[in-house]
Amino acid sequence: MPLYGIGDLIVYGHTGVCKIEDIALLTPSSLPERDTQLYYILKPLYQKGTIYTPADPPKVFMRPVMSPDEANQLIDCIPAAPTEIFRCKSLPELKRRYREASLAYDCNSLMSLVLSIRKKKEEAEKQKKKIGQIDLRFMKQTEDLLFGELAVSLGIPRDTVPAYISQRISILW
């Protein structure tokens, strides 16, 4: 029996928020003809295309979208959120640490990662420097995931999330 139903909004791995369009018995090309499997048919909200993914067991991390109360609590905790700036001389090591932090798929962990990279960027700008491409890529990827979910949870357009955060906690985002 599938965990989610048609019409549910879920967070699907690094794709972000998806709507479950359908649940169907499908025969994947990797299975013998008579073997069928239950699949979620997902429509990403912020990307093009359709995703077919096994319902049980899921191959990619899935969870329900946070509630509006959870979204506002997450935003309210930003000023006190822990930030640990990752500094590595090795780019593969930096990439590995960012990837590990983002694989938690937990909103608090994602917010901490965004805040950490933003803090690193602010420190670099004070020294009239720039942060690296890996930092920028992970900051954008993580903000896209987080802001997409916040937008859906709060019922606002995704591009207004930074302004909503700034207004709610009186900091410039």
C-alpha cells in the first residue's frame, strides 16, 4: 500500500517539491514482462518533466512537504541557527562535505547549510574576495530546494520567499 496518495505534495530527493499525479502498476523494462511494480508518477513543481519512481521500496528519499506552521518556525529560528563554515583546501573534500550536509533532506539541516555558505560569502566580501564555484553551486541548489518547499508550504510564489523571510525576522535576505 503506498504511503502517499494522488494529489499529495512531497519533497523528492534533490528534485524538490513534486505533486503525485498518479499511482500505477507498471512493468519496468528491467523486470520480466509479467512482473509489475507500484509506481508514483510525479510532476515536479519547479522543473519540467515527469518522474516515475517505485512506491515500495522508494529508491529516492521522499517526505511530505512541511506545514505552514513548520515553515514559519523554521524561519523564526534563522537568527539562532547554528552555522559552521566549511573550509577545505581540497575541492573534492569541500564538495563531499556539502553533499553530506544536503543529503539529510531535513529543512533545519538545509537551512544551516545555506546560512553557513552565506556567512562564508559575507566574510569573503568583507575581505573583497569571492567564494568559489562549489560554494555558489551548493548555495543555489540548497536555496532552490528550501525556497521551493517554503513557497508551497506558505502558499506564496517562490521568488517572494526571500522577502517573506526578511519581513518575518527583520533581516536582509
